Amino acid sequence: MPTNGLPTIIPPYLKKGDKVAITCPAKKLPIPMTDAAQLLTSWGLEVVLGDTVNASYHQFAGDDAFRTADLQRFIDDDSIKAIICARGGYGTIRMVDLVNFGGLTDKPKWLIGFSDITLLHAHIISNYGIACIHGQMPLNIPDASKYSLETLRMALFGEELRYTLPANTCNRQGKANGILVGGNLSLMVAISGSASDVDYTGKILFLEDVGEYLYAVDRMLRCLKRAGKLEHLAGFIIGGFTDLKDNDIPFGQTLPEIVMDIVKDYHYPVCFDFPAGHISNNCSLILGQSVYLDVQENQTIINY
């Protein structure tokens, strides 16, 4: 069950000839969407570019009302079968409460992105029970691995996603089934207690982040723990925590040591180094859908 108690809604998988939209709900784009349009077209899809892909308002892709209208247009357009967020950055939290997501209830469609888009994922999953895709965004396509882009195609077209990861000595073994929730750690903390927050109980939590100080990661995870959000998880998947920084006086713990110290009193499986986040090999995950996690001594298996 998703976080609001409704049955999980899986949007219709794409087929060749479907229309997909690219919109930019956060930071403005520094490059045109040429690579993304070529890739999506090669998959047999028709690409519609939102007004926000060429817009600029300070650091944003248009002001809040402008970005809202662009996203709203594609939510309400029944011919659009998936909405792909062009990039993250910052800005989604400024406009999420201006959007009417009600059209997704009758006509669910995929929403794709990561980083700042975590807020949209969480809001849609929590309030409407509709699955979303955590995966590569158009801005990142020029630097993305071919495999990560292939996992996005597979997720959109309904092909089986199954990941087998090498053993990690930091892992905690075990098996779990549960709805997958999460995304960017900073955003999951930012939405805590809001209308976009999710119920963590019985869920498998995935987290990633970029450019944070080790002490800040420790603080954010402890915020989630103190809020009771980590105690009743079914499982925990740690993705890419890239470009981590330390102070002149070292914090004294690595990322795995921070995580395992915080969850040491719990007994669910913990998997490190899942290839998703601010990395070139940002493999796709379907949030809001039930996932199987099997952390073994010699490997970890994750599939839907």
C-alpha cells in the first residue's frame, strides 16, 4: 500500500507513438533539450517541450506561476502520457502547492526526475498513490551512462527492472518487501511534516544526496530518526552520496558508519552503493511501487 493507504496506481506504460512532455519546475536550463529530444524520439516517442525549457527568471525557469502553469498544462493534457522534469536544482517547493494534481487521479501518467523532483514524487505518491520514476533527467543525458538511460526506457515501457549488486562489507543482510519511497535526503527532510510527507512505516527507503558535509548528513538522518521515520522501515537502500565534504576538524565517521550507527538498534536489511543519484550511472527506480530487497553475503538483489 502506498503512503496514503490507497491501492498503488501504476500509470500506463508507454508505447511507440505516445507523447511525452519536458518541463522545468525548478532551476533554469543552461543548454537546449536537443539530446533529450533525440533520445526520446529514438525510442519512438513524440516530444513536446514546455515553455519553461527556454524561460529564465533569476535562477528559475520562469517565476513560480509560470512554472506552475507549464506543469499544470501537461497534467491536464490527456494526450501527454509522461512528464519528464528537465532538471532539479531548487524551486519545486515554491510551486508544488499551486498545482492541481487532481487530473492524475483519472488519467495517471508517469512523472520522471530526481534531486529536487523528490518533492513532486513524494507529494504524488503520498496524496494520490501514483507511482513515479526516479531516474535520469534531460539535463544529465549528455553525461549519462548508456545503461542508466536504458533502465529509464525499460521503466517507461514496462520492461522488468532487476538489479544485482556486488557485495558490500558495510551492508546488513536480510530480505524485505515493501513500497519504495524516498529520493534526495535533503528534500525528504525538507518536506517532513508537510502535505508532501510520506508514511515510512513498512516501506523500503531509498536515499541519495550530493555536496553535503558529513555532519549535515548525520544531522538530517538523525532528524528522520527522531521523527520516528527510520524505526519501522522494512529495508534501507543507500544510493550515491557524491562529493561529500568534511570540516577542517574531521567529523570522524564515514557515510556507512554514520548510517549504521543511526540504524544500529533496528534489524532491517541495509544496502549501500545502489547506482542512483547524482552520478552518471543513475539507474531508474520506480517509487511508490512494491520492491523486493535481498541483501546477501555475496550480492544484493533488487527487483519489482
